[in-house]
Amino acid sequence: MYILYEPQLSWPTDWTAVFHRDAPLVIEIGFGGGHFLIDLTQKRPFANILGMEISLPSLRRGAQKAKVAGLRNVRVMQSNAWYVLWTLCEPQTVDAVFINFPDPWPKSHHHRRRIISERFLHLLATRMTPGGTLDVATDHAEYAEWITERLARTPYFDSRQATVFVTEDHERLRTKYELTAIAEGRTCHYYKFQRNNHPADNIFPVPKELPMPHVVVHAPITLETIRDSFERDHASFDNIHLSLTELFLSRDEPKLFIEAYVKEEPLAQRVGVVVRQMKTGEYMISLHELGFPRVTTGVHFAIGHVTKWILGLSSEITIQKSNLPTEIMEAVGIRI
């Protein structure tokens, strides 16, 4: 009841159907131990509360605490904020966002992983309702400087306080992590901002799921020949990065399974590309449904790239059928 499984949610998600009621959507990104999430849920019975976490143990603890408290207006899911906001939330549907003590990624070459950035604030601005609130807390001094700079210059949010941040906030529940930070002498910084009326171009459209891709080729070569020619490979197209990492030969069926890693904004997937010999002798190149993959442009690119590799094994290999878009065929270098 409390844990949402991302593969079962549509792009975008109808949150009214998920919570079985129409109410403001409030999100906590990285709820950790779940104390703040449960307190938030109890204080806002009029809102639908969504908690996000990467840690599976934290996810389970949060769900258990909600169950014990008998709360009905909260759900938790294992996912990252970029993905949830970009794919599951339509523009102007999020009323409040809380980000408590996010990972500071202190090493300079990891700064790009920090959640607070100009681009993330832009994404938030497209998804939040007018007047929607953003609350951020950190105990990391250098990260506080980073956050202060970016919130001070964003055109989309204004501080709800006289200053960009304060170092005391007696209105909020102190989290376990927060109490530890204070006990160890670290200064906490609290940011309370609000979405203003400055327009934010929606450069983050909710992606569309595409039809399941497939290509049928006539190939007068054996499955073993295809297997033996496999090499790990990498390819890119626009913002898509593809890696073919491993190949496996089925023991019971005439087919190959190729493990592929597809990274494209706003998600990364490990998917299986199947090369199966049909009774006609032709080969079908398609997507395996293992893990409930999202059928995206990147997945179509993976199918196209495998097709290009197989076509290169012999001049006698030809495409018989394909539902790949023309731009994908051109991107991988297949002449139509």
C-alpha cells in the first residue's frame, strides 16, 4: 500500500489515482530515517505526501513507520528526484518540496552530482505550482555556500525569509541526522523559498514511451557466428550513451541475450537486447522485457546499434522488417 513501484507508474502519473483523492502534492527528496516524513504527513493531512529514497532499507523503514502510524496520505518510492519530477510529474503539479541534508558530494570532481544546481532549480520551477514552497537544509559549510549562491541568483524562487538562509529553525522537526550534526558542533543552514511568477521555459517535457522496437533481418549466417563476433562496444547519439557489455547464448533456445546500458536524461537503464532465430531462419532483434524497461529513444537506439553490427557481418544480410524511426536508423548509420 505504501511503497510505489516505479515501473508501474505511467509517464506522467495521475497522483489523484495513486492517492485515491485530489489533494496538493508534497514531496520529500531523500527522507532517510523517515522521522521528518512521518511528521510532515501528520501535520499535513490535507496533502498527498510522496517520499523518495535511493536506500532500500530506508524505503522499507519509512513504509513501516507510515503503517504503524496508520497514515493514509503518504507513499514512498525508490527513485531519484530528477526522474520523478521530470517523468512522473506534469508541469505545475507539485505544491511543496523538502530536501533535508542532501549528500554534499564534497570532492570537487563530484560536484556535478549535487542535487541543488541551476538546472535542477529550473526543473523544479517547471513542476511547482505558483507560490509552491521549497525548503532545503544542510549542515555542510561548503555545500551551504554552493546552495546560497544558486538560490540567491535563481530567477524562479524568492526567499520567504528576510535573508537567503537562517541557522535556526524552531518550527521544524529536527531529524536524527540534524541532531547529530548539532551535537558535533556543525552549523545547520535552512533555506525557505517560494516559486515566484517568473516564467520557466519547459525544457523538460514529460518523455513519451515508444512502441516496443523490433527489426527482422535475413542473415545467411549462424547464431554462433554472430556470437563469436561480439565485442564490447560504446556509442552515443544526442544525449544518449550506449554500452554493450556482455553477451549470453541461450542453452535451450536459438537466441542471444546482450546486456546493454542505456543512459539518457532523465534515466539510465540496463536492458536486454535479444537476437532470436525464428523458424523461417530469419533473425529478430528486439527488447527483452526483463526488469520492465521503459521503451525510450535510447532503447530504440540500442536496437538500431545491434542491428548495424549484425548488418556489418555480411553484405548478404538485409533488413526485412523494422519499426525503428527513420532518425534512429540514420543515427546508427543504416541506410534506408
